[in-house]
Amino acid sequence: MTIDGKITYVSLESGFWGITTPDGKKYVPVNLPDQMKEEGLDVLAKVRPAPDQTGNQMWGDYIRILWIAKDD
């Protein structure tokens, strides 16, 4: 699936990076590239669900990024 949203740093637990969409959906990318770890960065990404991932973050759905770019 393709999502557009903003990168956000979530300070729950030990902290992690997430993506929020304009309609309020929240995603936890398991492989967010370091160059995309910028608060408020608009991105467009092709992703797939990562149901095999688990963690303490009860914040959003886990995804694996297949492709990501800054969205101008």
C-alpha cells in the first residue's frame, strides 16, 4: 500500500519514530532509513504490513518500508 504522512518522534517507552497520516492513522516503520528521521518531514512511502513484528509500542500498526521519499 502507499501512504503519505509526516515523520514524528514518539517519546513513549524508550522512544521511536513513527508516521502519521492526515486522516489520523499511525504507523511504526521497522526499517525507517536514518536520513528520514526528521520530525515533521512529509513523506510518501510504499509499505507492507509487518504483522510478525512485536514490541511495547501500543501506538500504531507495524509496517515495513519498501520505498520512501520526501514529499514536497
